[in-house]
Amino acid sequence: SVKELVKKTKECTHQITLQILNDSVKELVKKTKECTHQITLQILNDSVKELVKNVCSKADVKVDYDVNQKKVILTSNYKSVTKVRNQIMKGIKSLEFPYPPEWKLPQKILYQKVKLSLESTEALNVIQKFLETLPQATVLKVHRIQNKPLYQKYCFMKQRLLEKGNATEMYLFHGTRTNNPKQIYQGQDESFDLRVSAEGVWGRGIYFAEASSYSNNYAYITNKSNKQIFLAAVLVGDSYKSDQDPTLQRPPVYPMDPSKRYDSVVNTYEDGYKTFVVYDNAQVYPSYFCLLYTSPSPRDS
């Protein structure tokens, strides 16, 4: 029994003598011999792995993963590998992207601005954070931004930082000064854009604050004298504590490993609140858009 088992499992070479060895026969051999194929994906999450597992188990195809490179490695005969690869790619396209659970879906259009009830839990959480350092303000409106291309880009960056080792995410405020906020939340390629950022005390970056009172100084003023700012999701990752350095164009390198860089720059003000600067557009998603006023006799715009 043991000898028979060894015979069946050990590697061997076998020669076949044929009367004809033309292109058709060679193609047949190619399709039946074992081969390995790699698929590189943008996202390799649990949903994708479950899809791959189900498809490969039905076709007797061995599967391995290179998580760092986001690769799926398939091993079997040529015909099976080709069939499974096509099924996987088709299945991935049909997977619904993991948008936030609070989003109003389905959403056929790429971008949607959803007005929230000011009495909803979601809006109250935003308002509470906003009023923490601006208690004299009154919030008129809160909108959730549902921009599919921008959110997908943000998630890809989050996956990269996770693989790097730190994908710390914070909700921070941002004022756009004289730039119309529509240019940020309606964009399909970029939201916050370094190319139009002003140079600040930490160089040319995108600046965010824990305190709404700080961002209020840079709020966009509407034609009815109301103010508008964002509450954005920001991937601060591993932050570098820095004094003022207007020469920065990207985060500094690690002192002990010059091949790696920090993900953001952070500074703490006298009041204890922090500001963060990121140097990559993809590290930010404009989650919420707030419209506020402070006049004694406010009017909705």
C-alpha cells in the first residue's frame, strides 16, 4: 500500500510516441499540461478572496496569494486556469464596491450630494464635532458627499497604507478660502488638489484641523454671507511631528530607514488641537459638507 502511494505521488517523466505531431496536437498538449498564471488586482479584500476561493474550488485549481503585490496565483492545467481567470475577472466586476453603510444606494450616477436631516444621528454627530470649538455658530445644512470615483481612489490609498503598516484615519475640518467647494466634491479625478494649494508653514500640502474654529478662518463665503467648510476623512497614517518648515513638498523620511517616508505632518497648537498636512490627494475624501451662519437674523441660502 505504501509503495503504491509513493508511486502515485512521486514525480515522473513519461514519453509518448505519436504518428502525428502537428500544431493541433501541440495546442492540445499546451492546454492540458500544468501552468501558473498571476492576476494583479487593485483590491484584494475578503470579498475578492471569497470569490476566488469559490471559483477555484469548483474547477480544481490551486490558488495562492501575494498580498503585498495584490496578486492571485492560479495553478492547474492551461484550460482550467484560463477558464477560472475569466470567471474571476467577471465576478470582480460584478462585486459591489464596499461603500459606507450610511450611503443612499443604489446610485446610478457617479456623484450625489445628499442633504441630511439635522435631527438624524449622522448629522448630529457632525454638528456636535463642529460646535465643539464654534459654539456660537448655527448649522443650517449638512450634506453627505457620495462621489464614487473619489471614494474608490481613497480606498485604494487606504489599502496601500494598511499594507505599509499604518492607515490611521481621522475626520478633520478644511476651509477652501475663495475656491468654490463644488470643485472639490463634484470632481471625478481629484477632490482636494495639491496643484492649486497655497504654500503654507509646512510647504505645499493640503491642510486640515481637528478644530472647526481653525478652519473657520479659511471658510468659503457665499453670496449671502454664509460660510461653508468640509469635514473630511483623512488618512494621516504615521505622522511626523514638525515645527514650521515651508520647504516641505512631501513628508520627511524615517531617520532609521531613508527608503520610507512618513504619511503626514502634524503640529499641536497652544489650545491642544492639532493640524495635519498631507501631500497626496488620494489621502483625503470630502465626506461631509457643512453650511453655517453666525448672523443674528440668519437666512437659509
